Amino acid sequence: MGRFFSLFVFIQALNLVCHGSTQLRLIQDMLESYDRKAKPTYDNDKPVNVTFSMDLYQILELNEPQQYILLNSWIIERWHDEFLYWSPAEYNNITEIRLPYNSIWIPDTTLYENLVMKDDDTRRLLNAKLTTNMTRKAALVELLYPTIYKFSCLLNLRFFPFDIQKKCRSESPRFFPCRF
């Protein structure tokens, strides 16, 4: 029984070492000629479709007289990067990796009604998850980060908790046109 357990541990450790070195090789190969300042499409005329979603974690403050709301939430941004594609067959069938956010292209999105204009004060970017997409020949990039937003919003709480508040926010790239 002891030999079987020792053999099992050895095989698992060997698998971890081999898989880890394959992942390191994948990351090195991928980022070797990657420029994070370049738009992540081969066709420069093709737009980058970014999906932006917000998961509300907590309402920290709701101020009707001053017409603002303070939210603690998680933001999820998703897009495809054609330069970060890899073939899993060449890398021990690895289909998903994580990279530091500052090593890849990320969209320059902002909340227009945000009362705190410096993004460094409101959001904390973390690692990005990359999943290879064989049909699109691109990597699906998912950037998930916590944020605290304080933004202006026309609030009418007269019938609270039976009220309905209309659209309070809109996101967009700062320097490029987009459609919602």
C-alpha cells in the first residue's frame, strides 16, 4: 500500500512539473512578439467587441439629496484577442491560462457618470483569464475585478421599496465610438 501511494505521489509530482513547464513555454511563446499597445485584431478596420457586465455586491451608500449612489461591485469584461491564440495540441492540451492584466491589451473603458474620475482610485485590476477558442482562432480574454463606483443618478425614493429606478450608468471606451 505504501509503495502504491509513493508511486501515485511521484506520478502526480511529475505531471505537475511537466504541465508547469509546458504552461511556461506557452506563455513565453505567446508573449514573445506580443505588443499590448496594439489592437487585438489582425484586421485594423474590424472593431473589438467588448462585453461589459457588472455584478452588484453591495450598496454602500444611497444619497437622495445629493443624487448619488456608492456601489461595491465586480466588473467582468470579455473580448477576443486574435494575437493570443494557441493550439492546445502543441501545449499538452492546455486550454486556459492566467496572465497579469498589464501584460496584455485591455480596453480603455470608463463609467461616464462616475464622480471619481481616476480609475486607479475605483478599480483594482487583477489577472486575466485566457481561454483558447479554436473556432474563432482567438483567445477569449476575461478580466474580472472588484470596484467601488460613486456615480450620479437621478433618484426618487418616494415610494421606496416599491420604486423603480431608471438607467443610472453607461460605459464606453474613452476615445472611440461605440454602440450599446
